[in-house]
Amino acid sequence: MQRYEKVEKIGEGTYGTVYKAKDHESGEIVALKVVRLDEDDEGVPSAALREICLLKELKHKNIVCLLDVLHRNLRLTMVFEYIDQDLKKYFDSSGGKISPKTVQSFYYQLLKGLGFCHSLNVFHRDLKPQNILISKRGDLKLADFGLARAFGIPVRCFSTEVVTLWYRPPDVLMGAQVYTTTIDMWSSGCIFAELSNGGRPLLPGSDVDEQLKRIFKLVGTPNEGVWPNITKLPEYKEFPPYPATPLELVVPAMNALGINLLEQHLVCYPNGRISAEDAMRHEYFADVDPALKL
């Protein structure tokens, strides 16, 4: 640890404190995520182990890079590349206005990182602006994989206590324990809308019931016709038959192609949601910066 000198505390992660630090060997600035381990604990927290194992596999320019892992004196330290700010701080500094071209660039990069995760059978399960990093050059990287999981066959039951409420899909809100990458596609759609609205959250509910009410007032109340077996979900609740709100009224700065793409994310029935790979091929990205496709 003598190699790294802490400069300042920059935040709290899922299970650790994050510091900005200087690497004395390389002279580079890095980020340290420090996890304190109690003597009576049964080892390293499972979330930390998952994050370390997954990030060793997830090497991609749109995913934050894990540089090193140090374990000493009841303290686990993960060393990451340092990125200037997260998307929440970017929103705060943007004054509520982000150009359509920047929205397109950021969202393409988000989908690119997400598509790579999904191609390796990993879902993030906690997509939100605080877990998306933005560099001064406009590079976007997914971060904080503490709730991420690898999945495969046979299908497993997963926890419903995932994804920050505002970005949690309706199937998980109603207790679905079997889900796949579609959980991330709902969250990323919410972030897409938030980008277009300059940082204003799309669905800022205060509890599960209000969150579902906000979702159904936006996209329409689903029924068995559009969502088979919805009534069999563990936490299913009946809501009034709200009609859908035209998305043009909700994201007025988004063009027609963007609206079409967003509609394919915000589908209540999970199997109806677009995949990250298909979203990247959408016509909305026809004129995206070619350098982003490399």
C-alpha cells in the first residue's frame, strides 16, 4: 500500500469507500475502493469477490478497468483506473442541457459496454447514473459491479433486492426471481430518457407501489394479453387500466428515431424488450461517430 498515496475521498460504493490516489511507481492517478474486513467476518464479502472475479474477465474500453487487488491487515483494496466524474455529477454540472449528439454518443457507449457484458452472460443489475463514469474526453465506462452476476443454464432464481428503485423494471418490482439481461435493458432505457432530459429522472418513485404506478401511467397498465402470466408473479398487484402517455411529451428533446428506440426498452413484458446488440443497430445510431464503433 506504500505504492499508493490517498489524495481525497470521492465516494461510497456498494460495500466500500472510494478514494482518489496517486501511484508513486507510475505517477498516475488511480481510484482505490477500500473494503474493511472485521476479524469475526467469514472472509471477503461475496459482493467484493464477485466484482473482482467478473472484472478480471470484463476487459472492455466501456467498462472500468480493475488494475490490481491488494489484501492486507483486514483490508481489501481494489485499484481502478481513475475517471473524472460519474454521470450524476455530469448531470449536475450540465445545467440541465445535454446536446443530442452527446446523448447519442454516451448512450451508444453505454450499450456497447452492456452488450459486451451480456455476450459473456453477465448482467449488471445496478445501472444508474452514479455507476456510470464519464471522462473529460467524453469516454463512458460502466462501474460498480458489486451486484452483477454471471448467469447461464439451467435458469436460476435471483434476488429481487437489486437495481435502485427508479431504474428497477416492473417484473422485478412484482417479485420476479427469474430474469436475464432484460433487467439491464429497462434500466438503460430509463437512463437514455434521463440523458435526453438533461438529468431529470424518468420515474422517480418513493416506494414500490408508487414506482409501479408511475411506470403504468407512462407505458400503460399491462394485462395477461400483453404480458402472459403477469398475475402469477409473487408480488402482483392490480392497478387501474392507465393509458400510455406519448413519449414525445415525456422526452421532448428526443427525435423520432430516439423515441422509437426508447419505446423498445420500456416494455413491461421482459421478453419484449430490445437487446443491447439490437439497440446498437437501431437507425437512431446511423450517424453516430464512427470512432465509437471501433
